[in-house]
Amino acid sequence: MQHSIENPATDVDKLLAEHRALDARVNELERQAHLTADEEREMHRLKKMKLAKKDQILGLQGRGTA
């Protein structure tokens, strides 16, 4: 049972696309003058997800250059 080790470049591309989508939503929320409590929770969750994606990307990139 292999876990996406076959093509790390594809994995990085997928993670980058997901990171960009999260970033777009964060930017959308940041442009609003006021956020509801739900939107503030969403913003916090999205930022955590972005950081996790970035960590995954850096991990895959580091593996590719080692």
C-alpha cells in the first residue's frame, strides 16, 4: 500500500492548489469590514489549514531535494 510516493511533484502541485484556494478564501474574509463569529472561526480554521498545507509542501520539497 503505497502512499503517493510515486510522484511527489504531483502531490506538491495538488497541495499548492489547495493552499491557494484556502488563501483566496482567507483574503475574501479579510476584505470584509466585519466578520460574524462563525466567519472568525472559519478564518482561524483556514489559517491553520494553510499552515498545515505549507508544512506538507515543504516536507515533500525537502524529500525531493535530499
